Amino acid sequence: MYNLARQLLFKLSPETSHDLSLDLIGAGGRLGLNGLLSKSPAKLPVSVMGLEFPNPVGLAAGLDKNGAAIDGFAQLGFGFVEIGTVTPRPQPGNPKPRIFRLPNAEAIINRMGFNNLGVDNLVSRVEAAKYRGVLGINIGKNFDTPVERAVDDYLICLDKVYAHASYVTVNVSSPNTPGLRSLQFGDSLKQLLQALSLRQQELTQRHGRRVPLAIKIAPDMTDEETVLVAAALIESGMDAVIATNTTLSRQGVEGLPHADQAGGLSGAPVREKSTHIVKVLAGELAGRLPIIAAGGITEGRHAAEKIAAGASLVQIYSGFIYKGPALIRESVDAIAAMPRAAR
């Protein structure tokens, strides 16, 4: 069924098909029909960040920026759902066209630019959803907020989503907001993490509940830079790291139509680069905080590779677009087939 739907959707422009798919998944969720699209994955419970996940395969941020289809995605069998990236104020994002398919490489290039309806709208969508599973909310800064004041935007979002999230992801790695990736390094990262940690402590007292914080990083760092990020995460008391966001590299898509478009590359070509970051992080973190792996999972065995590399959870996005809901079950099955010691 999904293969037929994909053929039809791929005849439309990427952003039109994205918006239509989101509408359909949302409508299916409201009607309780999405469970019919694919056989539910087996139960494979895992405890990470103090949260209980029915299975370790989640939806990555970016597909549902405004929380418009939370119930719909949950019904497809994801063990957790992450929505966003959301910013304090609504913003339109970058000019269209801004999404490009590279089907021969099972890849996507996007330069969306955090297009979203703002954090207040997202919170209202979360409050209206019926889903009571693990929900991540991914936060970022507005494009016109100076990088030196980015902390203010993250704190505004954290304050507003805290009561509604199972965990909060801090996106400092999108390549489509000018200057954002500079927040991954040196004093900028330490200042951001310190401010987030202090606010997390205040909010824990206020709400009587500690909501874990995860930091999402880019795949384009050197091993030495990755090690420094790992040290900063440990020092600041962060709860998890998501590896990785999209890449600026065009390795693996050279010469393909749209390969020269600006933006972040996701899908199969980023798999090895992302898995390498996971391995470096795992070696440096040594189990002191968990890794959520994202990037290039287009088959179930790729999810198992991420777990074997040191991840506790995985997320899919581009693979879901190319393979549909069956990839969720396939990924859960592949992880379940691993020796228990390897997961």
C-alpha cells in the first residue's frame, strides 16, 4: 500500500507531498485508522533517560514541526515521537523550493530553515493530542535572533514546553539557520549548556518532575571536536545526545540531480558518517549518558548497526519517507534479533 502511495506522492513537489502526507497521517490518527497501514512492531521495551519506551525506534524531529499529527505517527508503531524544531516566534523559513529528493541515493536535501508556527501553537497541539507515550520536543532559535543571544530563545522554548514533554531536544546543529552550528563548540556550547542545566533545575522544582535534556549534534565534526562535545555534555549534566543531524557533505551523491542544492543532506549517504560519530561518542561517554542515533537508517539492519555502535535508541526520518511504516517494524525486528549483550 505504501509503495503505491509513494509513487503518487513522488509525482508531487517534495514540499507539497510532505504537507499532504502530514495531513493524511494526522487525519488517520484522528480516525484511528493508521494502525491498519502496517503490522505493529513487536514489544521491545527499553529504559533510557529514566523513561520507558515500548520499543527503541522513534520518529526524528523535522517531519512534524508543529505537532500536527502526533496521534497519527504514534499509531504507526513508533516507540517514541519527536516533534519540532520549534522556535519562540512563528517564522516562514527559507524561500521555496527548499526540499529536494535524490531517489537514486535514497537521500533528501533540505534547507527549510526552522519553518514553524511558534512554540505557543505547538503547545496547544500537544495539549489536544491523545498520545500519552514518550514525546520529545525539539527546540531552536529564531533566524533573526543574534547567535550571541541564542540562549534566550532556547530558554523561552524550554520554559513553555517543559510541562508537556517527556524529553526536550536542543537543536544546535541544523545547517539552515545562519550561525547555529557555532553553538556546538567551545565557550558558546558551555555557556548554553550551563544556562539550560540551571533552568532545568529550576523547572524541576517548579513542576515536581525532571524532564531530560538531549543535545542534537552535526555529523560534520572531527573526532577531536566530538570528544570535546562529549566532555562538555558530561560536565554540564546533560541527559542524552542525538547523533546526528543532516550533513553539509555531498559525498555519495556527486553528480546526481539536485546534489548541488544548498542545505543539509539526509538519508542513506549520511549513514556511515553518523554511525562513526556514534562510535566516537560511545567510546568517550563510556555509558555515562545515552546516545540516540539518527542518520541514514533505510533498512532494519542499519538500525541494528547504530545500536551495535553504542546507541540506546534510534530515530528515522528520510528512511520513513522512502520505505514507509514497514521500516519501523523492520528496525525493531532487527534490533530484537541482536544478541542481548549487544543491545
